[in-house]
Amino acid sequence: MTTAACRKRVAVESVQIRFLTIAQGVNTMAQTKRKPQYVVEDGKPTAVILDIKQYEQMLERLEDVDDLAALRDMRKRPLKFRSLTKFLEEYKPSAL
């Protein structure tokens, strides 16, 4: 077998092993209390498999952090008020 063929074979086997590891993690997660499962390659964690509810909660928390940061930035700027008339001149409803 040539060196290039050996490299391809090793790469394919690596992908197959990685896929099997992920599939085993998903199966294990389905059988357990849905704790995060870590995918490890060469002794180092490379990915995490989370329960979908945990993932959605994590995304919501990140959105909350972004919203709070935006609010904090908005509070640093001085408030600008306009009269109702000027506001209505700029933002005429399209339904009228």
C-alpha cells in the first residue's frame, strides 16, 4: 500500500472512530440522566454532547448576557427626547 493510500485509510478510520465515539456518547446520554458527554481525542476533550434543553437554556443565558451588556451601554449614553410631533413626522405609520 502506498503512503498516500495509508494516510487516506488512517483518516477514514479516524473519522469512523470519531463517529462511533459520538454515537456512543449520544446512546449513553439517552440512557442516563442527560449529563454532558465529552468527546475525547488523543486524551483531550474536543467536543461536548448536551441535552437539547440544556443547550437551549445555555443559549438563553448567553442572550441575556448580551442584552444586559447592550442595556449597560445604552445607559452610559445621554438620553435624547423628541416631541411627539417630530416623532410622528419621522415615523408615519404605513397603514394610514
